Amino acid sequence: MGIRYPQPVLLAAVVLLALASCSPGQSVHTSGSQTGAGAPVVFRAATDDPVVFLTIDDGAVRDPAMISVLKKAQVPASLFLTGDYAVDDPGFFRRLRDEATARIEGHSIDHSDLKGQGFADQKRQICRPARSYTKMFGQRPRLFRPPYGSYDETTLRAAVECGVSHVVLWSAEIKDGKMSFAAADRLRPGDIVLMHFGGAFRENVAEFVRQADRSGLHPALLEEYLR
Ligand SMILES: [Zn+2]
């Protein structure tokens, strides 16, 4: 209750079941890629390696202690930053990227719900941060996460035009120091875990480490598994 899962997760589960008989072991959903026009949507990375991925969203709350928490935990992370927060304090995110192991990715300009918006508006929401992050952080984001996990086919087409290789959702979420799973009761190889820059940051990172250990999995960098 109260946990946000990506809206298409049920549909994706059905798609996965349908795919399971012809492609055992696949765990990447590629909704939208059938036409060749949209970026693939990923809830988990397709890998048998014993790895899990931490992703941290938005950037509204920033505290230098967060940098040492991630550094000490030795947890790599993908930071899906909302443009408005990134431009507020690029120095903080540069430090986080350099002192911990992190990559900076896109999460729209202002965190509006993209689903149902026109192509030009969606493209602006995805492309503008991609351009400004290239200047601010020296690297163009390759991944995009739609705010609220809410997207449509237009989002996937716009993402491709902004140089996005994958639209990234999630398969588990940590909030208030506790993890919720989209399926099963523990992490599985390739799971993508969502948390936010916000309260209980230390507890949330500790919970990620605890759940990874419990499942015999190692934190890894998502970008290295999504090519
Ligand atoms: Zn967000």
C-alpha cells in the first residue's frame, strides 16, 4: 500500500509470460520497440550475473552526508535527476558522481506527467535536460526515467530522438528504510531498485545493501548492463 509501481507493470508481466516460452531467461521488456520507433522499456536488466542496481530519483533534497553514505556503502548508483533540481545545485551532483560511483541520467525538466502530452512537449522534457546535463556534467545522459513511471508510445519515440537508449522503470522500491518488491519477496539478479533523494536516505541505502546481501547479489552500475 502506498508504494508506486510503474503503471504498465501488470501488462509487462503478461508480455513476459508470453515471451517466456520462446525466450527463456529474458527479463527485459521491450514494449514499444516492436515498431523500431521507440526506445525499449526496462524494468529489470537481462542478466544472470548476481547483480542488482540502485537508482536514485529527483534531487529535491540534497545533503552532503548523502555523499559519504553512498561512498562508505560502496554502492554505485544511477541518478535520475529532475532538471529543475539539477540546475539548482550542479556542484552537489558533480561531487556525488565523483566521490561515490554514480552516473547522471534524465528525469524530465519539471517532473510533469508525460503520458498524453504531445510529441513536441515530451521531446522538450527529455531533450532539454539531456543537452544541459551534457554541459553541466560533461556527459550526455543515455537513460531516461519518466516521472511517476508514466509514459506512452509518444514518450518512447521522443526518447529515441533525444539519444536515449533505454527508458528505465523499476522492479523494487525502498521507502522509509523498507523495500517493496514488484514480484517475489526478495531481490533477483538484474532487479532495478528505486529510491529518492529525501528523508531516510541513510536507512534506505542500508536497506538496499541488506537486501542485496540477503539475496547473494552485488550492487553494480546499471549503465554497464544496459548497452
Ligand atoms: Zn521522480
